[in-house]
Amino acid sequence: MIRGLYTAVTGLITGEAKQSMVSNNLANASTIGFKSDSLSIKKFDDVLIQNYDKMVNGVNTKNVIGSLSMGSQIDDLNTYFSEGVLQTTDKATDFAIEGKGFFTVQRDNGIDNKNYYTRSGNYHVDGQGYLVTDSGDKVLCKNKGTNAIEPLFVGDGKLQVDKSGNISVNGDNTHKFNTVDFADYKTLKKVGDNLFEAANPIQNQNITVKQNTLEKSNVNVANEMVEMMTIMRNFESNQKVLQAMDETLGKAVNEVGTVR
């Protein structure tokens, strides 16, 4: 009975984690460039149940009853990197990558500048004249003259970008988006603000970039709603099992053996 309590509780814990993940996906269904997540669930290793109640020739002998599952646990967090729908806009600072690849942005955390990677391309020009994300992170580009990777200064200039990512400000083609890719997407870790953190980026200058375009979230709202209802039903089932076991244990403690 006590083992059953643990099994039901692990189901509640994993159900709560999956519900939180689905809620986050739905909350970001309209977030530009957002990539949906899912949780993989696995069971704990089975436990072998046995006792020595069996008597053979007057001697207690091991009696194997069978195996018992100790419930479920979170196995892995999976991010789906499938491309979202590309939507045309009227802003010159909106960009999208067609196919694989990521933009590189730089965040000043007050100690040093750190690079992150994103599929989000809804940028704007800040008060200092640099191309930045909604969070104020500077978009990094390659200086064609010096080959340096640096923030792009736009100022009051007119911004034009071709499909290869070459950037012209007032007709002066001096920079190119610092687009990268990764050999293993499982190394990418979400850090908030629609950014990813990873080591060993691969420089990929053959990525197709589209100006006046944004990549929408790849969240499938209908699938997420179905998943949410499934999780809720499973959660309710585990809750009822837990309640039934609690009532049974309560009767065993308070009623069994009572002198009447």
C-alpha cells in the first residue's frame, strides 16, 4: 500500500511538470521564433518483490512474487527546432532565417559580453544607433573589411539586407549577419528571452536571410490543448488513486482491531 502511494505521487509530480511545459508553450504561441518543448517520461527501475513465507520441508524458502514499478520520472527535455511559418511585415528591421541556423546576439551583463543565439528576428535600432533585440541585446555581424564580429551600427541610415545576409546601410555594404549553426541541437540550452546558450557554434554564412519577414512560433495550439486535457485526466486519475489509498490506510489505522 505504501509503495502504491509513492507510485501515485510520482505520477502527480511528472504530470505537474508536463502541465507547466504545455502552459509555457501556449503562452509563447505568438512569440516570434519560439521553439516548443516537451518532456520525456520514463519509469523508475522495477523492484523485485520476494519473501520467505513459503515452507519447503519445514524450511522457509525464498518465494519470488514478481516485479513492481516504483512510478515515473522525468527523463529528458526536448526542444523542437522545426521552422515556424514565415510572415511578411512592413518593417525593415524584421528578419527571418529560412531553414536551419541562428542569429548571434551579444548581452552585456555588467561583467563581460556573452554571445547567445536566437531564431527571433524582430529587431529595432536603439537610442545609440545599434541594431538590437527587444531585450536590448546587440545583434552581431561580420565586418567585411576587418573580419571582426561586432555590433551593427545603423544610426539614422536606411537598412537593406539581401538573401545572403549582406547588410547595406545607406547603400554602403560593409557587414554581414553572423549566422551560425550547430552539429548537435541537443547542446542548445534555453536561457530566457527567446535565447539559446551553446558551445562550439559553426559559422554558416550560406544561410538564407529574409528582410521584412518574421518567423512565427512553431507551437501547434490544437495539439497543445489536446495534450493539456490528457495531462489533466491523468492527474485526476492519480489523485483519485492517492485519495482511495489514503482512506484505506486511515481505516486500517483507526478501525481495524478496534474493540467493539
